[in-house]
Amino acid sequence: MAKAAQIKALIRSHAEGDDSRFYAIAMQVAAQAARSGHGTFAQELRDLVDKGKAQSHAASPLLPPKPVALTQPRGELSGLLSASYPKTRLGDMALGAPLREKLDRVLHEQRERERLRAHGFAPQRKLLFVGPPGTGKTMTASALAGEMGVPLFTIQLDGLISKFMGETSAKLRLVFDAIAETRGIFLFDEFDALGSQRDAGNDVGEIRRVLNSFLQFLEQDDSESLIIGATNHVALLDPALFRRFDGVFEYELPSAEIVTSVMQSRLALLDTAEMDWAQVAARAEGISHAELTRACEQAAKSALLNHETRVDTDDLISALSERFATRG
Ligand SMILES: Nc1ncnc2c1ncn2[C@@H]1O[C@H](COP(=O)(O)OP(=O)(O)OP(=O)(O)O)[C@@H](O)[C@H]1O
Ligand SMILES: [Mg+2]
């Protein structure tokens, strides 16, 4: 039978109008059904897919073209921001309950922002994501954009500072003008570039000036956009920064339960019936979501390259050991 993750993936691809993914998942369900002895069901599914594909092929010239996303930063802004239109959802992420609740609350406040504003309250908009590499900070920014249906603009702060030495504050103003003009998620990645303590010994004047203008712009900003700072090093951050954010969101290495859920969802399209998840999770302790995902991908690809769809405990443990060994 189709697994929960497959059904969810089917519905999501349908909702997004992604026909090729929809049919690919359906074919995977058919293949699994065939392997587990449900030959008739498998054949019926394949026939339905063939028929559906033929019909949508015939119908497509009549359909209006899909709208194309237009907002790409132009002119001076193009070197400062990169835009994307993520389809990621919070449901695609394995998040601990407290973090998930905080993020749901952000979305809820956004949906009800008119009502809040009408009564003199502002929705949370300035968020600081803190935590080790590979735990989902950037992915959360994408998921919030996907959930809100707005573009994600990423600003690489360390690049900005070194590229425009001496005029970073002026460039930052352009970015904040864009924040006010276009509703979106604005992610200031590598936030520690700015956040290093203002009075730290290695502080050059430029960083201090940039930090001061950032604080000022952030404080003045009263736009409809979400502004997110993401950093690995909370200890480096200036206390003055914390005060300007509406909320600090802490990311952690995954618990055993989350480890299992990340792996199960990444391997949802393969046969893991014989996997000893508890044993694998015990071996994965201390590894990030990103590395877990990579280990699963590696084990899955090795299986597929061997013309198999089964991934078992040993395969996954050996992929995990490789991640541990190559970790920087
Ligand atoms: N909570 C999560 N649930 C599911 N997958 C995750 C999660 N966190 C990370 N991943 C996987 O790891 C990849 C990298 O994560 P991401 O870039 O969001 O990490 P990050 O916290 O921004 O790391 P860095 O601090 O290095 O920028 C994601 O694209 C996704 O495949
Ligand atoms: Mg990141």
C-alpha cells in the first residue's frame, strides 16, 4: 500500500500543478504494489497514469500559460539580493514541537495582520534564527516564503561587506528600500558578519558603521515584509541586535525521534520495510539534519545504482559513518 509520505507527496504535487512529479510518484506506488504481490492494482495504476498523461498532453495547448514570476532584483539591487520562489512547506521539515509552534504562530500573526494592526498591534516580522550548521535555518526561511506565497530574497552579508567596503551602509539602505517596496521574506544569511560584538578587538570601523546603520534601518522598518537574520554563533552577536528582533528561534541538532522522521521522509520512496530505525538513530547521534539527509541520499542512490529499491540498516549506517568521517 502507498505510504503516508507518498500520499502527501501526491497531494502536494497535484496542488502545485507539478504533473511530472505526480505521475512519477504514482509510478513508484505502482512499482511497490507490484513488488508486494498486488499485480492487478499495480497494472491498474499504470494504466491510469498512461491515460492521465495522454489526456493532459492533449489538453495542454488549451490551458493558459502559467504565470511567470517576475520580481527579480534589477539594477543596483541585483548584486545585493538574490530572489527565489520556494515551494517548500513547514510540513516538509522535521521540527521539534516548540519550534514548530513558534513558527506556526508567526504565520498565524501574518494571516491576521490586518486585524492585529486595526487594533494597534504589529505581527512578528523580525526574526533571528540561531543554531548549528545544517539544522534548517535557511530551509525555514524558504518554508515561510512557500507558506506565505511570497518571494524569498537572500542577502549574503559577508559578501556585501567585503564587496562594497566603504559604501555598505548605502547599499544596505537600498536593501531596506526594497524590503519596504516588495512584500517578501528577506533573509540576512551569515548574520555573524554583522553581529560580532561592536567593541571586540578585531572590529574594523566599517563593520561598526554597518552594524549601526543596520540597527537603525531595522528599528525604523515598518514594512509588510519578514526580516530574518540567521547565524551559527549566538555568542558573537551584539546584545543591541537581540532587542531589535521580535523573536529568537533556536535550532538544535535533531533528537532521536527527529532523526528517524528526517530519514523516513527522505527515504519515503524506497523500500525500508526491514530497517531497524532505532539502531540507525542511535548511530546518528550528534549529526545535523543536513548530514542525515545527505547520508540518506547516498544510501538511496547506491541502492538504485545496484538496481535495487531496498535500503537496509547496514547501508544507512555505513553512509552515516562516512558522513561522520568526512565532517569538517
Ligand atoms: N529540520 C529539517 N528537516 C528536514 N530537513 C532538513 C532540516 N534541516 C535541514 N534539513 C536538510 O538540510 C539541508 C540544509 O539545511 P539548511 O541550509 O536549512 O541549514 P542551515 O541551518 O541554514 O545551515 P547553515 O548554518 O550552514 O546555513 C536542507 O536543504 C534540508 O535538506
Ligand atoms: Mg543556512
